[in-house]
Amino acid sequence: MATRSEISPKAAAASARERRGTAVETPIRPAVDIREDGEGITVCADMPGVSKERLELRVEANTLILEGSARLELPENAEALYADVRSSTYRRTFALSGELETDKIEANLKDGVLTVHIPKRRELRPRKIDVRAA
Amino acid sequence: MFPIGSSAADSPFEELWRLQQQVDELFGAWASPSGGIRSLPQGSFPAVNIGHTPERVEIYLFAPGVDPKTLDISIQQNLLTVAGRRDIPTDERATYYRQERFSGEFRRVIALPEDVDPDRVHARYQDGIVQIGVERREAARPRQIEVH
């Protein structure tokens, strides 16, 4: 007679499937461009399907966190035929350095592209040094 | 979207391979990313998802930052072609640390199921996703046959 601790291979497989089914999906790491000029650093991230309401941008302990979830308008009874994109959430983080003014971050989201500008502290911006002709 | 569960125990490569196998088995060669003759390598821009119902096929192109006016969408029988461009200007004075985002022209040809009606197509663009819906022909839909 089977005791409770014994699990048939079939049941184990089923429970593994169940665990996988309920697992949190792995977020997509959005493609980014990062550039720096005298004023600060600008990050552009591809986050298609994310609207302003579904975007979460924050700084936690000097880490810039980009998060969002995409919404696809799928008909109710739709089945997948093919999928390059297998997750509906995005997440990417960047460590910031001290010369950046994290409380003055500006962000813009348009057509699924997030642009984040992080200014540098004024006193740390490069100054052009003029060389006077003798 | 179409999440497929993942198990943390597998290595990422194993996981990817397994997913690929599943996709190939489930959807057949015509739609298979690895097997379709017109398929593009993984990571090509724009990424594509396709869903279907008995009434229509819905195609989603993940094309952020693309001006919808520059998109050229055409359908010939069951072959859908989407072409366009995304130009990302480079700031000459800036230092770039990462340039991962696609810039330039793109074209994707997608083989849809044979029963789509090329005369009944609609497309829209929102939040960087192009959604194209193609109706299927009546005859191909499953019909309930009543027994009298």
C-alpha cells in the first residue's frame, strides 16, 4: 500500500508542470542605448507595449530600475501560433554613480521607447578651459 | 502574451533549446522560428508574435519608436510583408557606452496559415506595437453539424 510520502513518477511530473505553470515569467531585458555628454547621461530603452500607466521607473539605493509590463490586445479565445516574445514584463537595472543627480531624473515614454535623462551635478560638469594667447 | 513557463534548475541554453523544440512541435514547420524558410534569426528587429482564433489571425510586431507612416505592410495570398525603418540619430558630441537598439531598415516576411483572406486586413499602431489582424475564410472555420 502506498504511503503519502510516495509519489508516482506521473504525479511528480504533473506537479513539476504545475510549478512551471505558476512560475513568475522571466522579464525581458530591454535593449538600451546609453550616452553621456557634458550635461548628463541619457538612457533609451525599447519597451514595446508599455504605456505610461504600466511603466515603473525608480531609483533604489543608487540603482536605476526600469520596469514595465506590456499589454497585447489578444482576442479572448486566441492561441499562440508563434512567439519571439515570451514574456510580457521588462526589467533592467543600472548602478548609478555619485556625481549624478538622481532627484532630477527626467523621463519620457513615446511609442514604446523610454528615454531617461540623469543630469550631472553642476559643479561636476566639465568646464571648458580657455587658453589665452600670450 | 504567450508566456511559457521556465524552470530555474535548467541552464539557460537547455531552457532555450527545450523551448525551441516545443515551438517546433506545437506549431509545425511553417511558423517555426528555426525551420521556416523565410524566418529570421532570433533577436531580429522587429520581434513577432502570432496568435489565432477560428475567425482570424493576429500578428504583433514589436516595433518601438517606428513612425507608423513609414511602415509598408502588404499581403499576397498568405504572405505578409512588413517593411520600414527606424533611424536612431547618433549624437557626435556624446560618448556611447551601449548601442544595443536596432537602427536602419527592416523587412520581415511572415507566412500565415493558408486560409487567410488577404482582402480583409486591418492594422494599428500603439505603444510601439503594430497589430495586424487578418480574417480567415469562412469555409476554413470549424462548423457545427447538427444531427436531425
